[in-house]
Amino acid sequence: MWNDKERFDGMLLALAQQHEGGVQDLLDTIFNFLARKTDFYTGGGVNGAEKLLLNTFEKHVPTARTKAVIERTTSGHKEALEKKKRKEKDEEEKINFESKIVELTDEQAAKLQEEINKKTEEEAPAVPGPSGDNADAEKKKEENMEEDEEEDEKEKNKLRPNSGNGADLPNYRWTQTLQELELKVPLKVNFSARPRDVTVSISKKHLTCGVKGQPPIIDGDFPHDVKLEESTWVIEDGKMLLINLEKVNKMQWWAHVVTSDPEISTKKVNPEPSKLSDLDGETRGLVEKMMYDQRQKQLGLPTSDEQKKQDVIKKFMEQHPEMDFSKCKFN
């Protein structure tokens, strides 16, 4: 039955695209047609049209909600999960390959022990100061400090996110979740604006909006792609233009809506736990892992997979102190 309904999608989509006012204007056209050309309003008796409308509306609510949940929370998650599993398998194979140790023969072990004893007898009192592994650690620490300073310098001129993980700019305010962005654009007119009074153009990579006959309020390129068919706009109270933009990449925080605007510090973004609680266990775990790995990379720290690999190697080395790991390379 659903496939039968889909045969009208092309016709309805073309009809919807001809209505600048969005869903409100589309519904106005449909009900105007029903009033003029059918007995929709009179054929069902008192309140018949309202009951039919509500019954039809309620009939499709579960489908719409299911579609919204799937698209907003699990789009791309299955692919990401498969990618994660492949990566873990590759890492495991790599560890197994790189960690192969050739057991020393009795002769080699005796020779090694002799060298160790000789080195111990000849070793002089240690001179204070970094050396060997300590020197490398000190060098790496200094490099990390320099990287942190450079990172702090980059973050210094970025805006702190507002309560909605966006920014309050002079001409508009924007907020975001992992799935979408919402823009509130004051029209600053002395009359109650209608859809025909504004210009809104949304493409995959660009946004232009404003009052007709006036310079655009926003006119710039997106830093990332948006889903054109899921992005909408509407006028609120005749004074405010509301724009919703659906992200293509739902695992990425935006630093700005258009590239010509100031950036926010995505390190300081504070996702709402309530959004994660709506996900099923497996999906929520995957999203939390991705968010954790993103933050770790931004801080120059190992991701969860890298940390897991390091822990496995460390545990294996502790369990086999008799083996020589000096020639093994662990990336």
C-alpha cells in the first residue's frame, strides 16, 4: 500500500516546490481545491470534514515519527558500525602481526644474560638529567606543550557557543544539534511580513535570505553540506524568519552557519544528554564513542581504539617479561 502511495511523490514534490510559503501555503491550496471542487466540507455532515481530517492525520503520525527518528538518529550509523568493526579487525590483525616474538634459544638467552651482567658491572653512577627514554619523553612533552599553545592560539579568537551550541550574531541567532541547525532571523520591518515579502534560497552549499527589495540578511556558503529536501523555513508572527537546515553529516558540530561569519569553539559545545537517551543502546554507544574520539583528537590524545590497542600491548608485555620487545614497532 505504501509503494502505491509513493507513485504520487514526484507530482506532490513538484507542487510543493511551487509554494514559496512552504507547507502552510501548500495546505491552503489543497483545502481551497477541496472546498471548490468537492463536497469535502459538506458531504460528511456536521463536523464530518474535521473528523475525516483528524483521522487521516493520526493515521500517518506513527509513520512520520518513525521516519523522523530513523533519519535523525541512525542515518549513517549502520555504515559507521560496519566501518568500526572492520577497523577493529584490522587493528587486531595488525597487533597480531607486529607482536610476533621469536623465542630466544638457550644459547641466545645465555649470551643476552652475559651482556646484561657485563653492562651492570661497568655501569657508572647515573648523572642527573634526562637520557634515553626519559629524554624522548621530555622531548615529546615539550612538543605537546608547543602544540597545545598553538591550539590555544587558534581557539583564542573563536566565540564561546551559546546555550544552543550556536552563536548570537548581530543579524540573527543560530543553534544546532548533531542532526540539524535552526536560524532565527529578525526581519526588522514595520509590517507583518508574509512569505511573498521575503526571499529565501537554500541550496546544498549556500544560503541567501532577506526581505525583498533590501540587501540580503544572510548570503554565504555553508561550511558543510545540508539536505535540501529536509530543510525548511517559515515566518513566525510576521516578524521572525525561522530556518531549519538538516545536516548531511550527523556526527559533526558546525563552527558557523556560513563561512563569512565568526566561528564558535566546537571544543566547548555541550550536547544535550536527553537527545542521546532517545537512542537505542547500540546506537547510543556508537554516538558517544564518536563524540569521545572527536574530543580526544582535538586534544591530541589517543582515541578509544588507540587506547585499547595500547592497553592490550601493555598487558601482553607485562604477562611476558621474558620476551624481548626492543625490535617491535607498535604504531
